[in-house]
Amino acid sequence: MLHVNDLTYRLGARTLFDKATVAIPTGARVGFVARNGTGKTTLFRIIRGELSPESGSVMIGRGLKIGSVAQEAPGGPETLAEVVLAADTERAALLAEAETATDPNRIAEIQVRLTDIGAHAAPSRAASILYGLGFDEEAQQRPCSSFSGGWRMRVALAAVLFAEPDLLLLDEPTNYLDLEGTLWLMEYLARYPHTVLVISHDRDLLNQSVDSILHLDQGKLSLYRGGYDQFERQRAEQQALQLKLKKKQEDERRHLQAFVDRFKAKASKAKQAQSRVKRLEKMQVIAAIVDQDVLPFDFPSPERPLSPPIVAMEGATVGYGDTPVLSRLSLSIADDDRIGLLGSNGNGKSTFAKLVAGRLGAMSGVVRRSQKLQVAYFAQHQLDELNPAGTPYRHVADLMPDGTEAKVRARCAQMGFPGAKADTPVSSLSGGEKARLLMGLATFGGPHLLILDEPTNHLDIDSRSALMEAINDYGGAVILISHDRFLLEACADRLWLVAGGTVKPFDDDLDAYRRFVLEGPEDASRTSAKGDDQKSSQAEQRRESAERRASLTPLRKKIEALEARMAKFSDLIARVDGVLGDPATFEKDPVKASQLSAQRADLERSLMAAEEEWLELSTEYETALAG
């Protein structure tokens, strides 16, 4: 179907593809993964013929159609349904010809072909695709120009899905979708009848919707069978084997080189030494497979936790102007809650987040917040608020007016901008780097509540994993809005559904919500009921988990106090070592040097005692938390 042969392509001084070769069979559904900026979108442009490779070739079967989402979203007066139907150019042309054709034979040919391609069922199929991507029947009859850019991109996606090209190229298709649209798209791609190549960092999609993973690394393309989890396992096995072979080769190299060095000057061994030199020259170096480390995210925890609830609502209503969006809000948020917000785009998730953050006031009812509550709020649209001419260093320095350059740069490095990276203009940062900077700035002061609205857009898979770890390590409360189901499952203990003009707890898990979205509430409840009589609900487990965490708060505070003591002891030991490491200390004042040595021994014993107590309490805490 798709053959890439010895492809080489350079972008300036960077080599994106270095004699890369891969063959993708007909009907394969392939997830294309790599670090951001390594060339995934470039390969798509080469396949479409928009770029010419330096050498090598890309070939697809003769007469096969390639389809991808248009870079410019439709925005004319046509209705959504008309835009999608027009994507099938053959159907549109045949229908137009049928209006004017007079030859009976040609009319018959047109009608037969229209029947073959399912032209008469096309309006229903187009409506189904649009509905799956979030457009109800009324919205489908509205002009494209009445929708925002993000929604028009959904229409562009619907159009290419409706056209059903032989090779479907999708570049991060979930970036403009909510969780509901993502779940629908995953189901659709899993049943797509032709070949799919999709760039995605959505781990759930790469496990559920594809049967192969195409990996780009160091300019080479490798195809793995199975989903992303299988790919990770196979790659880890390859890494282990490659390291083993590399060590074996290095041992052999040392042995050969030792023989050459020892006997090259002896006439009786000259031929043998020379043969080993030739063998060394011909030996192909085995390169170890080494993944680049991903810089961690760091969300400082609040210095002093607040007494729960940190936010409480009673019969609250919120909206814009005189128009309410959400009402009947009676909810509370604890100091360590992990809440995932569910619900289609347009239902009010962001409005609710703004109410919690204090960016919107209640139109009626009561909203109480802790007086000292500090909230960090991150949303994708805020990326445009960064100063394009500024640098990470300058943005951080503005928050540390009294900080020395060393301290500012240390904080930049902690946020993921070490060394010269801190001096890069924001305009030159990637989307993922901008998101990292904005999250670092938002959480700078150690907030009590962290609100993340679609934080994974522009992040690759490894960066998403780092974000997940940061959220789980963070000591405050979290409200998470995301279309990334893997992130929600890993980080959210409670699920709230924003629908029907209000927000209520969703007393089940994400599998049940997936059924709720794809099958409808009644079918989902029937499916969910099967086999559930003998096990407690996910909601009950989440409630028990929350109660267990609350009861363990005193123990957690002891552990945090011990961690602070351990850090203090380590710092003091480092300072003493710095003084004792100077030979002049013993020459100038031997008595003081002796006292410092004794103090260091005391500090070392205190540190060991604190570490033992910390280990004991941490084990107790983890055991109790696991239930």
C-alpha cells in the first residue's frame, strides 16, 4: 500500500530521515509516534507530494486516493451537512451530471455507479459522522461561518472521514475534540475499512484504534505490530538485547585491540595482528537504543494545606451577563481532591472551572472559598497571553524580583528550561514548551488548587507521562478537563458530569462513561448492570479512597515534616563538607575543624534516624492508602 524506500530529508542542518525504509500493508491502521519536532508532519507532507525528498522515494498504489484534514477549516455560507457531502467529489459530480444527462445509457451508468458507492445513503452517513463529532441535527443545518475555528476543524475532520480515502492521514485529530468526540473517533477508526496512518499522542487511541505502531527515531522508521503498550514492551526488549549485544561487541573489540597493541611490532605475529586490524575496521558498530530523557514537570505543593472544604457551593448559578449556563450547583471540593470533569464541549466545563477559580461570580446561590485559597488556572487559550519577545528567564524573573540570576535560572531549570533554553524567545518555543512554561508560571507560588483545562494538547506521549507524575505528586487539589482518557484514569479519583445545565457526580468509571457516550444512557446502564451485582461500584471505591486519604492526613503531615528535617540535615552536612574540604581549615584552626567533624557525625546520625523513621511511616502510609 505505502512504501517508503531509503528516504532522506534534511531541514537545514537537521537530518529528519536518514535512508528510512518501511512498508505499510493495505488495510493497516497505523499509529505514528515520535518525539515532537522529529519529522512526523514532514513525512505526511512528503506522502502528499508537498515536499520532495533529498533522496529515496515514497510510493502508494496506482489510482489510490489520499485524504487528510484540510489545513484551512471551512468557513463559508454552506451548511455543515453540505460541506461534508461535497467531500465525496465523485458523488457530487455524478449527481450534477445526472441532472443534465440525456443519453439513456449514460443515465443508467450514472445510476448504477451511484448505487455502487452508496450515494443515496450518503446524507444519513454524513449526519452520523457529524453527530459523532458533536453536531446535533440543528447544528448540521447551520452555516460553517457561524462556528468558531475549533468547531470548523471538526467539520474538516468529518469531511475527510466521509470521503473514505484509500489512505487516510490524520495529524493529531483529537486536539480539537472533547472526550466524547475522542471516544467516538476511536470507535470509528477501529472500524475504518481502508488504510489509516494517524499521528497521535493519545495513548488510549493508540491502544484501541490501531493494529500497528510506526516509530520514528534517529531518522529511521520501524513498524511494530500491536498497539502502543505492545510497542513499548517490544522496544524495551530490543533495548535490553541491543545493550547486551553492544557490551559483547565492545568486549570483543577490546580483546582484538589488545592483541594488536601487544603484537603489532613482532614480525612473527604481524600477519595475525594485521588481520585483526581489518576485522576491527569492518566491524559494524552496534548503537544502543537509548530514549532521550524527558524533563519532568514540577508543581510545587502548597506550604500549608487548608482545612476542607476549600470550595463549597449551595444552589449556585453561573453564566454570562443575564444568561445562566449552569445552575443548581451544590458541590464541595476537599484539599486533596482529584476531580475529572466530563461532558461535551459547550456544556459548561470551562464556565464551571472559572467559577471555582473565582474568575466568574455566582449569579445566585452561595459559593464559599477558603480565605487563603490560591488557585492556579491553565487553559490552552492562555498560550497567546505569553509575551512572544520574552524568554522563560524573563517571565520567571518577573515573578522573582528579588531573586539572583542563579536562583532565577535554577527555577527555570526546575520548570524544564535549563541552560541556554531559558534564553529562547517564546516565539521560538514549540507548543509543548509554551504549555510547560505557562503551567510552571501558573503554579509558581505553590497553589492549593490546580485547574488544568486540556493540558495535554501539544505534548507528546512521554511528556504526558511526566505531566501525569507531576499531578499525582502534587499535594493540593486538582480539577482536570481533558480528552485524554489515560490521563483521567491515572489522575482522577472523582468524576463530575457537566450536562443538562448543571454539574453532578458521575457515580461510575470511565468505561461506563464510554458506554454512556457511545450507546446512550439507557443501553449503557443495561450493559453496566451485567455482572455488577457481585462487586462494589467504582464510585463507592472512590469515596472510600477519599475518606481513607482524609483519615491519613496527620500521618502524611508527619512524613512531610520528616522530609523537611531530612532536607535540612542534608543541607547542613553539605555545608560542613564544604568547609572541611578546604585544607586551610585544619591549618588555621585545628580545634574548630575537629568540632566540625564531630558535628558532621552527629548530623549524619540524625539524618539516618530521620530516614529510618520516614521509611517506616511511609510504608505505613502506603499500606493504609492501598486499603
